[in-house]
Amino acid sequence: MDQQQSPERRLRRRWREGLGLALQDLAHDRRTTLVLLFTVAAIVAPVLLLFGLKNGVVATMIDDLLKEPSTLEVTVYGNTRLESDWFARYAARPDLGFILPTTRTISATIDLANTDGHRQVAAVEMIPSAVGDPLLPVDPPPQPPGFITRLLGRWLPPPAPDQPLPAARVDPPAAPDQLLLTATLAAKLGLAPGDAVTAVVRRGTGSNRENAVLQLRVTGTVPENRFAGDAVFCRLDLLVATEDYRDGLRASLTTADLAGPLASARTQYANARVYARDLPGVETLAAAMRADGLEIRTQAERIHIVMALADTLGFVFQVIALIGTLGGVLALGGALWVNVDRKRRSLALLRLYGFGNGTVVLVPLAQSVAIAVGGFCFAYIGYLAGAAAFNQNLGQNLAGRGFVCRLAPEHLLAAVGITLLVALLAASAAGYRASRVDAAECLRET
């Protein structure tokens, strides 16, 4: 009957028979099976916890760094002379995230008052802003859950309940007569988006003083976690106009003057707002700007500490993961090898019953995969318990109140794949041993 079947059907039947025999043998020898399951779990669970710690701590620290725009800022110390060509050259660099000209620090102030004049704040810092300003919160891009997240979502750790919500989007001023106020300044002036505000630009010394009064409008507020202190975010045109007025390049400055182009005629600026695209870009940008003869300030030391911690934990994890992998191969492979030796007579009987060499070899391979999957499930349960303990007891020590221990779905999938690969490597020796079992020799021993 077997000869009348097609080769594909015979192969499928042999596979089903081999898998069935492997699972039945594991169920029959349940004590040995449990020992092997706990052996795999004891090897995999610490590796999962270690990688979860490495991923959680470092990812949270890097995320906290990236959430602070000042980390990516490359500050030009003092005032200098930067030509338009200099800005164009840096704007084309791949490591640059944002660049915008600015004026002398002494010129970048303005006095503000609400419409009734009862609340006033003098010498408010003016910060030029444009699209892409790192200090302005933006809507995070939507991240639909992938297949792995949907598949494993119910078993993944829930998001931290105390994780702060992202700030609402704030767009930069669209016109020179528009301002963004920081939250502290808006509270002092009692202003909200849509309100009018009176701005006064002062010039002159001694008794020879002149004031330019501008009627501007508040279009939004910048949250305190993005900028702490009193400041206004404005268009570069308004900043250039106030500096020109103070320098005597403009006879007067009115609200109507803000309707025309103000900064387009400038070819030289005293300073710049510069932000790198990412953490490594801070160092490359700073090196390039220092080569141009500029004195630069960055948070390179803080970045180096975090990146060094990431490299150290990565190396530690690689060493422990390598030792754990080798230990898993040796432990599981040795156990399966001994198991094949212990069941040589049973394997010999399978040959006498007509089972081919492939079916006999498939038995330890299938058992190894089943043990690896079951052991990983036990290891994952242990990981969840350990991760919950770490996050509850140590998570409050992180500034960003993030996860101390966390694995992403792709990390779990990679761990499953590595565990199966280790199981197959361990079973290959046992499978070879099973293929060398001689039926006649085993029967003569009985």
C-alpha cells in the first residue's frame, strides 16, 4: 500500500509518524521531559532578563536624551560673523537637524505687556523659530501595531501608567507679527493663544531714547518641559527688524512695517541656532564648526556617558549570551545524546517495524524543538515576573520614569528563533547518534 502512494504523501506520512512518536515519548517520559524544560528555562530566562535590562535602561536613557532638545544643540559661543553661504553649506549636511540664523544676544530682547498694560515683563528673550524647530512639540507619527505586536500584545508588559503624555503640537509663527510665548511668560502676562500683546523695542542711551510700539498676536504657548523660562519664539524677520531699528538702520519700526520682507536682504548674522539630527551628529557637527574657527559648546560629555554605558552593557550581554548559548547547546545536546543511548533498543524496534532512517532521526529533532518551545514559555513567564519586579522597584529611579527592563516584540521573536536554532544544533548530534543505531546489534544485546 505504501508503494502505491506518491513520494510527497509518503514523506508527509513519515513526518506525521515521527512527530507523533516524538511527542508520545515525551509525554510517556514526563519526568525527564520536565527536567529538560526547566534546564532550557534556567538558561534562557536570565539571558532574557539581562537583555531586557540592557534594552530598558539604555533605551530609556537615550530616549530621555532625545526628548531634551538641548542635548542635540550645538551652541556657538559668543557673537561672530556667519555668512549666508555658511548657513547653506551646513543646511546640506546629513548630520544637521535644524539651523537658523540669529542676531546678537544683546539685540534679541523685547518688552511685552498685555493690552490693558497692567502686566508687563521687560527684556524678554527673543528666539527665532521656523518649521522643524526642535524646541516646539510636534505630533508623534502614528505607529500602527505590526503583526508581531498584534500577535503578542496580550502577553507583552503593559505601558507604564505614569508615562507622561506627549505635549500638543505647537506650530511656529507664520508671520512676523505673531509670537509664541513660553508657558511661564504667558502666565505672568495672563495671555492665551489668540490674544493681542503689545511689544516695545527700545533704543538709544541717556536722554536720547526712542521706543517702537508693535501690536502683535499670540498664536501659541511653548510648554515648560520644552523651554523653561521667559522667552518668545518669533519669525527671523521680526528679530532682524528689531536689531536694525536698534542699530539705526531703520528710522522707525511699526506694525505695518512687519508686512514686508525684513531678513531677506541680510547676508551676515552674528550667531545661529544649530541642532544635530541625532546623538552621533553632535560630535561631527561640533568638529566641523570648530574647524571653521568657531568656539562651540555641546553636551558631548553627557552623550558619551550614555553611549559608553550602552556599549558596556552590549558587550556584557554578548559575552553572557554566548556563554548561555554554548551552555544550552551542551546541556540540551548532552541530554538528548544520553536519551538516545538510553532508548537504543526502542529505536532499533522502530527500524524493525519498517520506519526509515529519516523517521528515526526526526524523533530527537522534534523532541528538541518541543522542549525548546516549552522551555522558552517557562523562561518567558520567569522573565515577566522578573521584569515586573525590576520595573516596580527600580523604575522610579529613572528620570524619565521609563522601563528598567523591557523587550520589544522583535526582540522576543529573535529570542525564540535563537532558542530554536540552539535546540536544532543540540539535536543534530543526537540525530546523528540515532541514525547510527543498528537494529541487529541492539537486539543481540537483549
